[in-house]
Amino acid sequence: MVVLSAEQVHGWDNFTMDKESIASIDLMERASLRCVEWIESSGLLNHQFAVYCGKGNNGGDGLAIGRLLHEKGCQVEIYILEFGHLGTHDFQHNLQRLHTLPVNIHFLQPGTKLPDIPDETIVVDALLGTGINRAADGLMAAIIQHINASKNIVISIDLPSGMFCDLATIPNACINATVTLSFQCYKLAFLVAENASFFGRLFILDIGLADEYLSSITPEYELMDIVIASGIIRPRPPFAHKGNFGHALLFAGSEGKMGAAILAAKACLRTGAALLTCMVPQDGLAIIQTALPESMAIVASKTDASLPLPSLDMYTIIGAGPGIGIGESSAKHLHEILKASTIPMVIDADALNILSKNAEWLNLLQPFSILTPHPKEFDRIAGLHDSDFARIATARRLAKKYQLIIILKGHRTLIAMPGGRAWFNTSGNASMAKGGSGDVLTGMITGLLSRGYAPEQAALLGVYLHGLAGELASDIHGVESVLASDIVENIGKAFQALENK
């Protein structure tokens, strides 16, 4: 599924109307009918409804929804924000249709007392939609605050009123929706954490827009889903041997942080690497060899950073960062690896924190290296950001500038590609919000690269598999009780789920 901008969504409507010779009022009716069908299927028709409308096409949707709910036998009150002009053509058309029915229509003007909202009434928010270009203010902002103060169930149509499709909404007034019914595709606003409290539960309703439009545009973003992930999977050939699946080097661990090294190492092997060598401090050598006998190990000196770096020639891929700390020795080893490596690397955790203190080292990374920061790690490298939207834009810019793949971790993880394309991941859940989950992802992507996947494939597949393994782990242990090691133990089942798709 694609993620479109407000302009592209508007273009899709127009394309469909031209192709099908359908009037805009009829497309509005189609969208409104889908909303009412959702309300009916959710068992909500036994409620009263208060429909709040602006005078744009989103308000036209609201009027049509109010009429259709009335025809279903619901008690409906319509509230229209009055600010001195007639509204759009389709809004006026739907208003005329309502005037023929015994439905109460109230016009809300500046200076008038806003109506009380009875406790059992469901609010339908159709004040503002995708096309807004400025923050809600005046009476509009007052109505938004009034609805939010009611604590009633709120169903927002298209977008919660006050929310921008492609820009940050905070700190502006915005409806706190219980449910948002949007149309045909995701918008960027639904994929950022800062908006989650505004749109509530999200449902994307198919209103039958013409699919041909999508081949005529370049989507802003795409969604990484199970269909795409299963298409990337490559079966292991039956006559394969361990020489076919690479030898990964993982620079990980330090005193008190060997758990990170173990998680990343296990994930690397579970994801398909044939051979793995862990570069660990002397006092971590026995730990890694005991916890993971399948891995080899070499020593990264903790006390003598002047010791020569082992040759990197034998390794297919290098992952660096989980648990290494940010001390002088770790920084020196990382710098030497960056200078010596001639292949893309996976950079995470403390390796990212070291890079943030040595920004010029970014130029040492080979093209298509993969960085996997969470938002705070990303800000340490790229500077503070005041919104998720700004952070996403910077990640895409830096990915192009340095020819890197940047995986900006979150509930909907962003994967920004060197060529400018960007993806949001759809797998995973809140069970994974625990220490060690990121170390597992580092190991998984390192394993996929060792296995022979191209960097773009490894990034997309690794992020999706990671989330899917987390979902499978939560099915077993519950959302609260999943450990990072449980994610590792479900990597095999995640592969099987994709292979059986």
C-alpha cells in the first residue's frame, strides 16, 4: 500500500472522476456510505449522533453521513460552523438534500454558546479534512476544544480536524478522535508517533478509487507489508553449504553489556549467517563462547587500544555497536574498522553514539551501509528535531547525501533509501518496546547481509521479520512479557510465516 500526500490524494479523486465519468458529489456519497457501513458493522446505530461540519468537502461528507444515518433510523443533530460564506458546491448540494428531511440543523456562529453534548451521543467530526493549509483558530479551535472536553466517542472523517496531512500538527488545536475513518490509503500523519493520541483507532476504507492512478505518480512513501516481505525471501538451495552464506563479524559487547552482544549474535545466526565471529573484549570472551558456542570470537582489547586491528578480509559483512560503550578503546576500534572496511556495514547503538561525536566519520562509511538509530540516537547525529516529520525529512536527506540506508526505529519504523525512496514498516507491536530489541534487529540485518541479500532487501526484510517475530512472541507470552530473547526465538517462525504466505 502506498502513502500519499494531500495533493496526490486530491489528484486520485480527480483521476477517478475523469476515468469513471462520475461527479464529485457521487464520489462523496460513495465515501459517506462506506463510513455509515462501518458505523453499522461496529454496532453503533443504536446511539444518537451529533455531526459537526465545516463548509468544505469534509463538511459535505459529514452532511451526507448525517442524512444516511437518519435514513437508518438514527437520531441525528447537525452542527455547521458558520463563518459567512456558502461553502463548496458539494457541501451546498448535501445541505439541500438534508433540508428535505426532519433533521435538526444548527448553525454555530462566533459569540454563541456551544451546545452541550449528551454523554451517550457519538460525535462525528467533519469540520476539516485533508486539504487544510493553516492551523485551526477562532471558533474552529473553540469547537475542537469543546468536543475534546466532552469525553464522548468521536469518529473523525478523513483526518481528525486540525491535523495536517503532511506536516506537524502539534502544538495546534486538533480533535482527539476515538476512531478515524480515512479513505483508500495511508497518509503520513497516521504513521508518526506524535499524532497517535489524535487519530485513535484508524480504519482505511476502500472507496473504489481507480488503481491506474498509482502507476502515473511517484508515491511519497510505501508500506512494507507481508506480501512484499514474502516476495523478498529466498529459499536455501538444497545443495548449499556453509560457504554459500557468508561470514559475519560483529563488533559488540563491553563490561556489563555482553547481553547486547549475545542477543545480536544469536539473531545474526538465526537469520541465516553461516559463520559468525564476535569481536569482544577480553573479559567477554568466555561469556560469548559459553552462551553461543556456534559463534567464533576474537578479542578487542579493553586496555590497549594500540593493538592492531585483525584483518577484515575474510568477512562478508560487519555489524558494529551493540553494547560496545563509547570509551576511547571502542571509538578507536570503530574508527579503524571504518577506515579498513571496503563493504557496507550495519551501525547501531553505541557505534551511532560514537559517530555523533565524530561526524566526519560518516564519510568513511561505504555506500549502502545501514544505520539503525532510535529517535534520540538519530538526533545526536543529525541535531535536535521538533517533530517526527522534521526527523523523517532529515533522515531521507542524509540517506541521499551519504548514500546510506537509515532505519529510523519506532512503531512504524522508517526505512530511508539512498535513492530517495522511503518505506514504513507495518509489522511489530508494543511488546517490543524493551531493552535489547534493537540489538536483535542489528543482528538480524547483519545475518541477512551475510546470507547474500542486497542491502535494500536486508533492510526491508530485516525490519519486517523483526516486527513479525515480536508479534509471534507476544502471541505466546503476552504483550507485557516479551523479552528481546523471545524475539530471537521466534525468528524461525517468522521466516516460516513468510514462506507459507
